[in-house]
Amino acid sequence: MSKRRVAILISGRGSNMTALVEAAKASDYPADIVLVISNVAGAPGLAFASKAGIETLTIESKSFGKDREAFEHKLNDTLVAQKIELVCLAGFMRLLTPWFVQQWQGRMLNIHPALLPSYKGLHTHERALADGVKIHGATVHFVVPEMDSGPIVMQGDVPVMPGDTPETLAKRVLGVEHRIYPEALRLVASGQFKSPAA
Ligand code: GRF
């Protein structure tokens, strides 16, 4: 079985990237993580990836200023040159233009720390606590031009406990993220789940 060539885009800690890299070590996993790109120089996740023997690259979005398209052309050229088949966003904190999203529509996943379509955007745990919801979680979805939308591949839920803070809740949700992202990528890379919009 040939494995899909996957690139992961990060901006920081990279714990979801790490979970994907660990999962992909299994011989029957249908994806190979061949490239990790950060748009932030010195993102902590880069060190883990290169220690794991994965090619890492920094394409600093900051140096492109407001020229989103120039940044994205460089990103896209790099992914194409590396024959990347699937892209996983994992804590990638840069909005992507419709042009870039269209290049990868049906082939790009994101993980969001909430049960979409609730709590799109930032500060999901704070908002969930403020609303008093009792169930919270994380979602892996295909990326479409509209932020935190797109066909859902997998979700995992956690209870919200009395006394939770954004930090304790984030930690519980992160545990679920690390479980569902590798499972979702397995489904997509093996062709068992295809984007309905693709
Ligand atoms: C995760 O909570 C992810 O859902 C969100 O950003 C965070 C990234 O964490 N998109 P990490 O860099 O994967 O540790």
C-alpha cells in the first residue's frame, strides 16, 4: 500500500503535529509525514519534528507583511515541489485566502478546539465556560474558504467539570485532539472518508 505524502503546518507548540507523527510510525498507517512547515521562526514544534527525522522548513509569514498571496504562493510552491498530497493544519495561526484553500480543497484538514459549528474562532474554552455548556470538545474538518467551517471528519467530546478554568478545560480537550486527529487523517489518507465538497 502506498502512503499519502502529508505536510503539517504549524505556528507553535506542535502537540497535534507530534500526535500525527507518532501515529504515522505504525507500518499500517496510510500517511507519511514528510514535511513540517512553520510560519513562525523558532516554533517549538520544529525541534521535535527535526529530531524525528522529518524535513522542517520555516516560511515566515511576518516577513511578507500584508502580502498574503506572496506568502501563500511560496507555501504552495513548496508543497507542490515536495509532491504533497494532503495538508494538515495543526495550530497554524494564519488565515488562508480562498485562493490557497481552493488549491487544497478536499485535501487539507484542520483541528479546531470546539465542537463545530459552535465556537468558531479564538478563545473557544473561555466562551464555552462563559456559556455554561456541559459538553465541549474538538473537531477535525476539511478546510473551506470560510473559517472553521467545512465538512466534519471527526469530533470528540469531553465533559465540562465544575470548577474548570480555560486551562483545565483546554488540557482535557487537547487529550481528545491528540486522539481524533490521527484517526481522522487515517480515514482521509486511506480514502475511507472523502470531502463531500471535493
Ligand atoms: C490546538 O488546540 C488546536 O486545536 C488549535 O490550536 C492548538 C494548537 O496546539 N487549532 P498545538 O500546537 O497542536 O499543541
